[in-house]
Amino acid sequence: MPQTDRVGDARRIVVHGVTGSGKSTLARRLGDIIGIAPTDVDRLSWRPGWVQVPQDEQRATFEALTRTDVWLLDATYGAWRDLAVERADLLVALSYPRRLSLTRLLRRTVVGIVTRREVCNGNHETWRSLVGSRSIVAWHFRSFARERDRIRGWASAGAGPPVVVLHGPRDAEAFLERVRREATGLEE
């Protein structure tokens, strides 16, 4: 990160968190404050019919993207996470409790199913995406501990970009307010 304590001076930002924590929403809100449009990672990682872009293609896409001077990612995928993390000025990590992230995930998925809201590239969530061994809910349970451990590791590492760990919505609101105050010159 540039030699400053101002979070708002970061120009290469990763928003990371457990499934359902609100990464995309936080990235949009942060982007609105600092004037960086967030990259919808799902749009670059999934094709129509929920066909995942091959990992080598994803890696090439994010290799090029993270070489640029300004970006805000609303998530990371394992095939290229290392590129984003090593090139970031700032990691914003949503380490919310399971009950909160799971509740948000269930609400978002059910609303998406009922309204037929597009997720990305013509893809929609279905009742099948809510239940079963390959569902988004099953993924939440399989990945939750691993993602929380990853966040803890980043936060305790002596090297790498600064990490802002948000433990709940109040932390997120305080973080966004801090960035807003920095951006408008109203720092205390």
C-alpha cells in the first residue's frame, strides 16, 4: 500500500469473505466511496449454464487484471487468489459468524430463485442450487472454516498487504464511514 495510514488511498483492493457474507455488496459500497468500480468476479469465472471458466483461463484473465494500477475485486477464486493477494494494496476480509452469513446466503438465494434474478452471464439460481451436495449451501458448510482460517492467516502474517478484518455489519459500517471521512477530508 502507498506509504500512508489512509485506507482510502489503496488502489488495488480485494474483498474476501465466507460465502454469503456480503462481499459484493461491500465492494459496491466501497467502490462508490473511493471511485473504483468493483469487478464482478463471478462474471469472469462462470459461463452461461453454470460452466466454470477453465482455471488456466481464469488465471490468465486475473494475471492481466491484477497487473493494472487500479482494481477492486468482489471475491477471489483459488485458481488465481495468490495473484490478487500479492498485488493488492489492501485486503478487506468479512469474517462474519456462520449464522449471519448462512442467513444472508439463504435469503439471497431464495429471493433470487423467486424473482429469477440473474447472477451472472444469464445464470440463475434454482431450488437445486439451494439444496443437495453440490448446492451453494453445501459449499458454505464445506468452505466456511477454511475461509475463516485463511482470513486469520492473512491478518496475522508479518508480510503482505494490510488486512482489515470485519467481524459483522457494525464493523463494516464503521469501516465504510472511516473511508468516507478520509475521502471527503473529514478525518478526525
